[in-house]
Amino acid sequence: MKVKVDTGIWSRLTQVVALLIAVAVLLIVARAYLPVIQQNERMRRDILRLDAELQKQAEISKQLHDEMDALRNDRGTVERLAREKLGYARADETVIRFEPAATNTVPR
């Protein structure tokens, strides 16, 4: 047969103290890891931003690659650029250049 001993308030206080110690340990651990968690979030945001930048740069790279291929392989593209950038024309053509309109601004 089991005998129940009444220890009174001391057993209850022991349970409360154990609970408070457990809560304190959890708070200490949470406080120690909070900066790590915040740094992790910052790094995740940086990764997303850098992924978007990488995607943008990949698109620019593809456009430049396509332009290079067009310049290497398409005579029409080379001719159009020579006409636009250098002002070249064929022997039977006349080139007319328009100057930009003058503005009525007063220099400061």
C-alpha cells in the first residue's frame, strides 16, 4: 500500500520554480537566436533581390547576344546601322540631316 505524504506548499513551490526556470531558459535561447533569425530574413530578401537582378541582366545579355548575331549574319542590319549611325548612303541616294530645333531658353 502506498502512503501519501503531504509536503504542503513546498512541492507546489518546487513545481512553480521548475516552470519558471524552463520559461527563463526558453527566453534566453530565443534571445540568443533572434539576431540569427533576423539576419536570415535579411539574407532571404537579398537573395530575392539578387535573383531579380540576375534575371534582368540575363535578359539584357540575351538582347545583346541577339544584336551581335544580327550584326554578324544579317547584311540588312549592318546596312541599317551604317545609315543611321554613320550617315552613309548608297551612290544614288541623297542624305538629308535635320538639326534639332533651337529653344528659347536663356542661359543662367
